[in-house]
Amino acid sequence: VQLQASGGGLVQAGGSLRLSCVASGRPFITAGMGWFRQTPGKEREFVAAMNWRGSSKIYADSVKGRFTISRDNRDNTIYLQMNSLKPEDTALYYCAIPANNYWGQGTLVTVSS
């Protein structure tokens, strides 16, 4: 399975971005998928995750109310809608299927103050 993340970029504080991640290599992904992020010198941290059916979603406290995770199982894609971005959200964002230890290459989000 390969995960391809996209959608990162430079945005001003208060702005929005939408990240996408396409999973390929298997016809149908039924595992939970999620987003993580990492900044230089820090460990990778959890951002958001959801199960295959979309009935369960969890978020890091730091992004609750601002970020929304969703997925389209028809094309094995997950999304992360990020609103009200803050400079501390600046990081390399990774999508993942944690149960199988599959990780994407990351997409950089930079939020300027």
C-alpha cells in the first residue's frame, strides 16, 4: 500500500487548508486511517483519525473544533480540513494506516503569523 499526501502550502494565520491522502495498491482499504504531524526536533504527534465506516473520529485536543477528518471509501482517500490555522500548526503532515504501519511521505503546512 502506498499513501500519497497533498494539499500542504503556505497560509496566513486564521486561514484554511485541505489535505488529501490517496491510498493505492489495494482495491479497498478497510482499516482506520489518520493524520499525524511532526516539526523539527520534536516527535511525531497524533492529529486525527477515523475508522473505515466513519462512525468514529478522534482528534488531538490541540485541533478539536478546527480540524475535520473525513474519507471517501470509493477511492481510498482521506481528507483533513484545517480551519482557523495557527502558527503552531506548522509541521510536516503525514497520513497513515497505523494498524499496518503504512505511512505517506508527508506534506508541508506552513502557517505565518
